[in-house]
Amino acid sequence: MTKVQKLEQEIIKLDRKDLSTLREWFRKYDSDEWDKQIEKDIKEHRFDSIAEKALKAHKTGIAREIHHRG
């Protein structure tokens, strides 16, 4: 049995309150991990070419505004 399968079995046993607590903890954990990855990618210049293309498109008028619905 894998670690994930063991965790799944334990999670199924949680009551609503504990499940809610776990869900909130995991949301924050996952968000923090995502932020760390983005920061690492920025430091390693992985977005530079994308940013350059976006700025060029904006300066030349190729880019268009995105309108939010809501």
C-alpha cells in the first residue's frame, strides 16, 4: 500500500470538523508551495521570455484587454 493510499484511508475516517481543518491546512500548504515554486522560477528567469513577448505585444498594440465578467 502506498503512502497516498494510507492517507486516503485515514482521510475517509475523519469527521466533518477534522476534514474541514485538513482541507484548510492543505489549501494553505498547497498555496505556499505554489508560491515557492513561482519564486524559484522567477529567480531562474523562467518567465523572462514570456514577459518580453507580452510587453512587446502590448507596446505594438497586438495585445488586447481582457474583460472580466462578474
